[in-house]
Amino acid sequence: MASSKGYLDFIMDQLSALPDVTYRAMMGEYIIYYRGKIVGGIYDDRFLVKPVKAAVAMMPDAELELPYEGAKEMILVDNVDDAEFMCELLNEMYPELPAPKK
């Protein structure tokens, strides 16, 4: 099942206080970038982020889910209605994310 453009718009709106949040459509889903680094994506209308230490610390009880079969587990962000939390999450994750591949 592909993610809806409406859900993407909602997530992007929640992150609008941050500069340089972008996305790329990929096979019916969306990869989310913050300042050029991949933070996660939208899969089946779920916002999933990489399980870096900062994300685990901010969401210790969060579920780990597969974005798609054969992928590595990611953390489900279940409180997407809290824009301030989501922006803080991306800011905390940023230093731990790998640099983009050239």
C-alpha cells in the first residue's frame, strides 16, 4: 500500500518550523531528509525514523517496525500530532545521522 500525499503534507507541515526538511518520492513512499541527511520516511502512512540513540532515548517505548519487507527496523513515531516534539526529535537525531553518500 502506498502512502498518501495528504499524509506526506501533514508530516511536512508538522516539520515546517525546521529549515531544510525535504522529501523524495520513492516507489509510492517518501524518504524524509533533514539538512541533507536521511532521517526516515513515510511508509504505508506511518512516519518511521532511523533507530539512532537520540531517537531511542526520546521514544523509549516506541514500536520498531519494518518500513517494507527486507528492510531494517525503524522506530514508529506515534505522536505525530505534536509538531514541537517532532522538530526536537529531528534536531536531536541530526548529529548521529550518517553523512549523505556522494
